[in-house]
Amino acid sequence: MDKTQKQILEAQRTELTEHLIYKKLAEDCKDENNAKILRDISQQELMHAEYWENKTGMKVKPDHARIRRTVFLARLLGLSFVLKQMEKREGTGSKLYEELSAVYPETKLFSEQENAHEQQLLAMLDEERLQYVGSIVLGLNDALVELTGALAGFTLALGNTRTISLAGLVTGISAALSMAASDYLSTKAEGDTRAAKSAAYTGVTYFLTVILLILPFLLMPNKFGALALTLSIAVLIIFCFNYYISVAKNLSFKPRFIEMTTISLGVAAFSFFIGYLLNQILGVNV
């Protein structure tokens, strides 16, 4: 089988797979306008797949693993994230069509249609979770900075992981409620009717981050090992969140990740130092 034949079969399988992905996403979509666009794109992908099937005279099987994975991620992380990821893949597909157009000139239109998908999808996206990114960032960033700093300070100021986790939980839960209340009052003062929901996003994000950061102190007896794992979890949370936002909102990943990580770990290091000084000066060992 020559290179062109392999490229055609690859294009045929990709188009059939993406036809089924868009079809399933449309079935899950509650917004009828968005669902219609997804169905239209699904039909277009099917037409492309049938075109290649006529050229190859062969039936191909879709990538069922990719279909299941994409639909699952859409339900877990939202339609915006998954569609942006798919459009990145389709960018590669349009390049493939550019190459194939040397043999099949009519496929030039396929490339143009693939490029048009992105603009269509960008225009349709309006997910609730992306409307509250500011609230999520507020809760996440404050929890990471405040709690990593507090836990680092508690590690040297206090004696064992149980005491540290208790102090961390009290601090974290109180701060989560405080942040949610502050977000509600400030958003309501601006006349935003979504103040309650904004506060909920902030508070829940803060609380979940607190639980993840304190978990090592609940599971490990060595407080320094627990702190190291907590800081690793903090970096992982920052990485995952910034990757998600960079894809869903077309933002630059690296500078945001470096900035957020530097601030969180910097505060933790400073608090660790403060905890050491207080422990030495006051001689407290709880």
C-alpha cells in the first residue's frame, strides 16, 4: 500500500470517527442551537468519510476508544474543552487534505470546511463553568496560596501531622466560607444577579482544594514527607487547571503556570521560614 493510499484510509477513518463523536455530543447537548451546529458538522464529516470510501472501495471501523474517551471528557470537563482539543486535531487533518489535494483537487474544499469548523464552534460556545472562571480562579488561587503557606508554617510550628491537619482544616474551612461570603457581597454590590452562584463556585473550589492539600497530613505520619506531597499536589492542581483554561479559553499556558506556581511555592517557603523562627523564638511544640 503506497503513502497516498494510507493517507486516504487515515482520512476516511478520522472522518467517520469524528462524525460519530459530533453526533453523540449533539445528543448530549442541552442547547438546541449548539446541538444543531454539532449535527450539521457531524453530517459534513459523514459526507467526507463517504467520499473517501468511494475512492478506496473499503469499509473502515471508527476509533471507538477515541469516541468513548471524547464523550466522557465532554461530560467531565465540558464541551468547550473537548471541542477546542478536537479543533487542534482537525488542524492536522486540514494539512493532510492540503497534501491530498495534489492528487484529488476537490479535497481542497474539505480543507476549507475543516478550517471553518473552528469559527463555527467558537461562536457557539457559552458554557456556564467558563462564565465563572473568575470565581474559580479566586477560590483556587487563594486556597493554594493561603493553605500551602499555612501548612508549611504549621509543619515547623506544630508537632505532628494530626495537629497540623486539624489546624489546616479549621483554617481552610473558615477561609472557604469567608471567601464565598466576600465574593457574594462584592459581586452583589456590583449589581450582578448571579452573585449567589459566583459565591458558590468560589467557596466550593476553595473547599475542594483544601481537602486535596490536607489529605497527605491525614494519611502520612511524617510531617515533612506530607508537606512535600502537599506541595507536589499543589503544583499538579495548578498544572491541570491552567492547562484546562489555556485550551478552553485560548490562553497561553506556560506564563500562567509559572506565575501561579511561583507565587504558591514562594508563599509556602516564606511561611515555612516564619514557622521555623516562631518555633525557635517561642519554643512551642504542640
